[in-house]
Amino acid sequence: MKKNIYTASFLLPRKLITAALLLLVAGISGCESSTNAQSSRPVRWTGEWELKDPRGTGKSMKVILTPQGKAYFIPPQSSYSQKVAYDIPLEKVSSRTSLPAGTEVIPLGDVGKKQADRERNKEAKAIVGAMNRAQQAYYLENGKFSTEFNSLELGLSQNTEHYAYKIVPQSSKRVMNIRRAKSKGLSSYVGFVYLTKTSSGETVTLAKLCETDSNLSRPPRMPRIPRNSSQAIKCPRGFIDLK
């Protein structure tokens, strides 16, 4: 059965495949007739090239260009998969070697970083949500909120390359969970967990998750706690309500 280059077994980003195909096109034209603008020596694209995932995942794929104008790309090989190379059927349609006027050139690394930042933000949002739920469970078991990150037993490091976690106690009735971004392009997340009462007078724990793109150099002010559970707490100014 013919393998699909987009299958999960290869875990190959589509943007990486696109970039490889662009390299192949450049290589084919280079194999035929390209010359260096400052030298009469041919620009030789033939050989084996490695294209690294610009998202910094460590994955890469190899491209092989032959003197005969053949182009192959080899996806990342896992230890259990068979070795495979794909023959790309390209046909030259123009001798143009420059981009159309006004074309915006975007470095592939920038595209990869934005995609990686989106994935890290998604993970951060999920983790602060998990911190909120862990605080609610901790209160039910201990009658108070946790002030120590490790006591939430999330199995995570408090400090990572891109984020730092922090619990900021507010009082016996409320607590703030923070995941602060360490670099530009990443969002910071704050979770608020608090006690309130239902219409029947029962005490319950509720939580709110908020996001900000601003530099979270210090914890935000704790929002005003509603009088009862039918009213929702509001995120601080400059934050987005994530429910």
C-alpha cells in the first residue's frame, strides 16, 4: 500500500514539506544552468541536503538532488519504520530566477516560531486550567488552598525554558495560579480559584482562567469575588476571559 507523506507515522509538518519542495525546485534549476552572479563557476545544488524543522523540534528531513535532475526527499525515519524516499515529479515551466516585484519574503524560521508559540500557549492554558482544578480538589480534601506548587501533584517542573509557575495566596478564601511567559510571543495565564455560596447557602469552589499578552512582571490584582455562585468573576483589565 502506498504511504501518505502526511501520515502521523512520519510526524512531518506540512510547512516543512512545502519548504522542501521549494528547495527541490531551486535545486532542479540549479542543476541545469544556474551561475554565480560574482563568478563564472556553476552553482551546484546537487548532493544531499538537510532541512531542519524551524520550530525547534529537532526533526529534519533530507533532500537528494542528482546531476540528472532527479529529486528525492527522505522523511524522518523512526526506528520501526521502513526506509523510504519519495521521487518528486517536477517539470520545469519557466527560466525565471527572481521573485515578482512586491513579493514578501517570510523566513521559514519565523513561521516555525509562531507555530511553536501557539502550541506552547495551548499547553500553558491547559496546565493553568489543571492547576485550578487541582486547587479545588485540594480544598475539598484539606479545607484550604495549596500554597506550594508541588503539593498540587501535577508532575510538572515549576520552572521551564519558556514558563515559570507560581501560586500566590490571597486569603483563606481565594488563591491565584500563575504561569508567566519568559519570552516574547508567548502569552501568560492566570487562574483564580475562590470560595462562594450557592443560592441555598452551600459553600462551593469556583475557578476562572484569564490570558494576557502583556509582560506579567508582577501578579495582577485579585478580582472582586461575587456574592454568590450565580455571578461570574471578571478577569483583570488587560486580560482575556477564557471561561
